[in-house]
Amino acid sequence: MTRRSIVIGLVLAVFVAAFGYANDWICRLPYVASDLMPVSVYGALVLGLVAINPVLTALKVRRLRGPEWAVICALVLVSCTIPGPGLLWQFHNALVMPHHFARITPGWQASEQRKPLLEHVPKAMLVDVKEAHEGEVVNGFLQGLGHGAEMPSVADVPWSAWLRPYLFYVPLIILGTLATVCLTLILHVQWSRHEHLPFPMAEFAGALLGGSPDAPFTELSRRRPFWIGFGVAFGILLMNGSYAWWPQYAFAVPQHVNLRPLGTLMPWLSNVPGGRDLLFPRFFFAIIGLAFLIKAEVALSVGISLVVYVVTFGIMAGLGVQVNNEYMAGGILGFQLFGAYVGAALFVAYTGRHFYWSVVKAAFGRGDPPPDAAFTVNACRLFLAATFAMVMLLRVAAGLDLLVASCVVFLFGLLFVIVTRINAETGLLFVQPTWQPVGILLAFFGAHALGPTCIIVVGILCVVLTIDPRVCLMPLVSNGLRLAETQDLKLPRLGGWLVGGFTLCLVVALPVTLYLQYTVGGGVLYGWANSATRMPFDLLGRELHRLAAMGTLETAGTATGLFGLERLTQAVPTPTFLWAAGAGLVLVFACSAARLRWSKWPIHPVMFLIWGTLVSRWFAGSFLLGWFIKWLVLHYGSQRIYREARRFFIGMIAGEMLAGLFWMLVGGVYYLITQVPPPLFRVHL
């Protein structure tokens, strides 16, 4: 790790974090980071290796070495969590817009049976709105303080109203970041060195940096298949982008197959949420290439996941089973996926039990550290300390008892760990779990045992942190560590810089984004953020109405006992939750056990972790095509042909990444000149 790489990485990371939101929703340019393989990072890596390094050499400036590129990529990757759907797309809306909706939504206001919904929210979780300043704080955010081209003064932003929630959320997020990096360091040793997971995104970046550390990209740059694949992807996306900009002069190459007219022959598809996507397969160059890099059974399982889901849930719908799923409250699909996540977590713990147990024992001074990863001991200690601190912060500032606070931290951790595992095995651009911690707690405990304060606190936390986790931190850290490992970098030192870099980016991005939102009106920029903000309150209002109808509203949430354990005696799990979650757990366990028992078992349990979700509906066709091409190469080609095909698909991924960056830069230049959002073209999302 050189000083140059750290400085460049931090500068780029702060820039992405601070201005990514403005890029996405003010300038309306292609997203800086809307998935786990952002073109702003991987496209910049391709551009740097293809163009910047040769220019530096021509100028007689020392080119960036492979390890330096790895450090830069890792630092910028973790910053991508902040400006996008992982945080800032909805963060400020979730803290201020409830005050606006409380004024205009009768169901949120007081009634004869209950008090206003906002009174159930701990003060630390929302902006401090006083009657004298409500218009400035709420209306200023909703409509903006700017007048035409005139920018408001920094002093015009009501910073004091935001200080209280910042003092709660910023420490919580930083503690979560510390816990995430430490846990990822531990998991990475097991997954990378012992289980040899593919980490296809990091494998792609590592292949680009192949060759000697002092001369990255030398190996691939001399291979014709790489440039053929690169040219195919870049050329087609150049044409498709030109069509989006100038449809009268260009034509587009379709990246989908429209079979929807066949839907008249299968009307039952409409009974399955997302079922009609089966008739509209999409194809993305990067996804096809990543599918070629992973194990065949994994690619096949992702590829057929949509078909299996549609058939299974179509049969259930035909039998009269309610298969709809609420985004926050859950349903059969969400509960099944939660059970599958639990099953996957148990299996992950089982396969790495000896390593994890040795780390835990050493962390408490009861054994020797693992010989190949002594740093995991301190990582475990920091992880436990940060986790305990998060639980106590939720207890003190948010009013949760220790039982619920611990469950919240566990559920958030479970979600992020399994999303990371899925990404490490499949290379999916993003993962949508389709279940939220508040829905799981409500389904397990019931509204009466949980109480209104717990429901709304956990619901708001879900809006802030997990409502759209397609750019969550842990998989980005995991890929950054894997890329660094390929360049023989010291992982503990890099992990420290990742925590520090993320903290710096967060501290800079929050006020910058808030100022921009008060300038143009944050309440109208990203409409779905307002819809997400309403979800926990609408859920709470519905549950309070149900409790009032049952005559149990006054006693709801009052049974807490020692550490909140009394809630367990009043818990009333819903039958749908029990059988659906149990089915998900059994499916994952059975499939995982079959893979251990029979070496030729064709199905990977990842199928039951993603079926029915957005990623299955969007990317199944690409994975199936990638699997089929790999099957043909392995069965009818030689080892030499396989190596050449691998280089071809790496080139295809690189071509898509650079094409995405190209259209992002073209749109940025257009906006700077015209001050008008350009025609929008995104390469894969």
C-alpha cells in the first residue's frame, strides 16, 4: 500500500460519496452506484489500465502498479454504499418526511382510540421540528430553498434540526461499518482460503491486473480473445447508447427476447407476482461473462430459478394459496426466503465451524489463533465490541429492550452476511432479500407482544438501512479484500483504511447531500424514498387498528420483563410464517446436504435464496445462457479453448464496464454545457 494509492483512493471515494446523489437525482445521469459492480469503479479500472497507465508511461511518470489499483478500487467500492440505494437515496427523507405526511394523512393523526403515530417514534430518530420552525425544516426540504438559479446560503439550511438524528444514526452506521469490516475479515479467510469461493467480480478485476505487479494488464492485453470480447460488448452498447441519444440516426441491438404474446396461452402467469418476466428474458454482457466464471451448477441454478419459482408458485396460486408478498410486512415468499437465509447461515457456520470456533476461543484467550490468520482474533474482538455497542445504542437512544435490540442487530447481520455469500458464489450484480427485519419480528412475536414503539423503530431502521440493500457494504468490502489478496496486500491494514475511508466519506457526504436537497427540494427528487418512508407508519397504523378492534391496544408492548424476555411468553407466531420459513430452511438444508453427499448433484441451494426476487426475474436468462455456453465449451472443447473462451468473456465484461463509464462521462459533459439532464442510457440497470 503506497501513500499515492491511499490518497488517490480517498479523494475519489469522497468525491463519489459527496456528489453521487446529485449525479443520480439532480443531474439525472446514469447511476454512480446502483449495484455491487458499479461501472464508476470497474469502468474506471478498465479505463485506467487501457489508457491512463500508457499515458503516464509516455509522460515518464511512474505508472500505477497492480497493488495500487487494488487499494484504489477497494476504497472507492466501500464509498459506493453511501450515495446510492444503500443509504442516501432515502436516508434524509426517512428522517423528515414523516412530519409532512403526518399533516396530510388522516390515518396518522390522533383518534379516539389512539394517539398520533409520530408520538410512538423516539425523538432521536426524526428531525427536531418545532412549530415555529416546521415550515423551514419540512417545507424547505420538500420544496427547496433555492430561487431559480440562485443557490441558498449554507447558513439557510436548518442544521440544528438535524443534529439530534445525526447523533443517533452516524454512530450507529460507523459502528455497523466497523462490525462489518471485522466480520468480513474473518469470513474472508474461511471463504477464500479454505472454501475457495470464486468471488467472480474480484476475479474479473484480478484478471485485468494480471501479469507482474509493476506492469498490470500485460497478460490480457496481448490476448486476441480478450479484445474480441471487449469489442463485441463495447461496440453493441455504443450503438445502443447512440440510439438512446439519437434515435433518428442510429439503431439498437436488442438485449432481450419478447415472448409476452405467448402469455395468452398461459394466463395463469398473471397469478404469480413477477411471473410474466419469464416471457421477457434479458441479456447483459457482464452477467453472461460472470456466469461463465463461476461453477456450472451455480450458474444453472440461478438460470432456472425463475422457471422453478413460476411453476411452484403458480401451482400454489392455483390451489388457492395467497402468494402475494408485502414489501415490509412480508408474505409466503418473503418468509420462505428468510427461512432459506437462516438455513444458509447455519450451513455456512457448519462448514467453517472449526475455523470460526478457533477464532472465538482465541479472542477470549482460550486458545491459539489460526496459524494462517492471526489478525482474525483482534477482528473478532472488535466485532463483538461494536455489536455490543450497537445493541446498547438501540437500547438507550431508541428505547428498545435488550431482546428486541439484539434481534434487530442479528437480523440485519444475517441479511448482509447471506447477501455477501450469494454475491461471492454467483457474482449477481445485486441481491434483493425480499424480507425486512420488521416483518420477521412482527410475524414471530405478533403486534401485541412487540408493541407500537418496537414496530415503528425497527421499521424506520429498515427504511434507512435495508429497504433497498442492492449496494450494501459487506459484499463491496468482501470483493475489495479478495482483489487485495490477489495482489498480496495486507488485509488487516487495508481493513483499517476501509473503516477510516468510509467514515470520512460519510461525514462529508451527509452535509453536502443535505445542502443539495434543501437547494432543489429533496422531497421531489426520488419519489420512491417517500413511498418507503410511509411504509413503517402505514404498517403501524394497520396493526394499531387491529389491536384496537381486539381491545388489546392498551396492553400492547407492556410485557417486557427482564431484558425483554417476557415478550417471548406472549409471542404468537403466524402460521404462514412458521410453515413458509420452515420450508425455506428445509429446502436449503436438503439441497446443501445433497451437494455434500453426491458430487454430481446439479442444483445449488442459491436457487432457493433468490427465486421470485427481482434479480432472478432480471438476470436468470443471462445466467442460463452463460451456463449453456460454458457447458458447450467444457464438453466439446479442449483446455486451450476453455482458456481462450474465459479471456473472451473477461473482455466482454470489461467492454460493458467501459461502455457504461463512457456514457456516464458523455452525459456529464452534456449536463455541464446545457444544464439539462441528457437522454438516459444505462448498460445494465
